[in-house]
Amino acid sequence: MLKTNMKKISKNQKGFTAVEGLLIILILLVIGAVGYMVYHNDHKTKTASVSSTSLTTSSSKKSSATTKSANPYAGWQTYHSKLGDFTIQYPANWNITGFNGETPVGQNQFNGNETELYISEYPGSTTENNFGVTVAFGSIIPTATPYNLYPNGTTELLPNGLTLWSEKQDINYATGPATDTCPEINIGTDNTFSTKLNNGEELYISGSYCWAQRMTTNYTYQQQVDSSAWNDTVNIIKSATF
């Protein structure tokens, strides 16, 4: 009888020990699972933080690069006219010559008293596909007949107060309609291609691939108005300050 009771107690003790072991294992598994979840979430948060920082840094760099490339006047030269009391900028690699009345003036001789400037993409000896810009001022108001009679261009008011006039492809001369193969870009309107300066003189700015005698182009109308030289001339006009 005593032996039988001892056997029962021994069996109960063994059973209790097995239950304890299972509970310990279960607790360890729960602790491990919770620990893994905490580590996983913490790691994910840090990774997201690093990615966010990298993205912000990358975006900042892109923004900075965009800002730098957005400056159309980087490396350009500046010309200040004493006679007209105005300033313009032009590409440093363009060719520039001037006149003081009828007297030619070289770039290294400029003193701000020039009455006319010729700024061209290439030297004047390059007569084909060479975009040129004329900057002049005086008491005579330039007009372009028959443009003062027909709306052959589109106009845009610029922030510096100048009106940008760009010639259309399909135009109307006094003799009838025509297709323009060498459009011009000017300041002013169909009536007057100039603007009055503070000293009462008239400022005239005009650009074209046919800016002087013998100058020609084999570019189409669209190629001309889409060219970098045309765009640079727009920026030359936009750069004018008074």
C-alpha cells in the first residue's frame, strides 16, 4: 500500500516537472517573439529615418543643382552704357564690336560712350547661320515699314519693363501675305521697335540670323526660334536694367 502511494506521488512529481518545463519553454518563446518584434520595429524605424534623410539630402542637392542651372547669366559679360545709363549682359563667348558715331570701337576700347553695339554668336566674317544682335540708341525712333501697318509679330511684356516682339512665320506685307524665312526679335511693338530711356534717348535692340548684309541662314523658321542663340538673345533683352 505504501509502495503504491509512493509510486503515485513519484508519477505526479514527474508530471508536474514536465508541465513546468513546457511553461518555461512557452515563456521563453513569448519573450523571444516580443524581443524580435521590438527589434524589427526599431530597425525598420531607423532604416526609414536614414532613407528619409538620404532622400532629403538628395532632394536638396537636386534643388541646388536646378537653382544653379536656372541662372542663364552664369559666366556672361556685362556692358554698361554711360550715354544711355543702362546695363545689359551677353554671352562671354560671343563676338562684340561697337561704334561711337561713325568710328568703330574694339571691345578692349569700350568706355561706355558707344552709340551702337553688334553682338554676334560668331565673328562677323561668318556670314551663314550666325545670329547677331544690334544694340543702339539715339534721338531717332526706329520703325520698320510695313510692320507699323500690320500685326506681324507677338508681344510679351517683360519684368524689366521692355516689350519683347517676336516675328511670326506667316506675315502680311503691304503687297500681301508671305512666309518669313528669317524672323527677327526686337523690343517694342509693331509701331515702334524701341523704348525711351531716362535721358530721353531711344534704345533699340534687334536680333536675327540675317542681322547684316550678306548674312543668311539655311535654318527653318522653327529651328531659328528654337535655337539657343534666339533664347540667349531673349535673355540679353531680359537682362537690360535702367
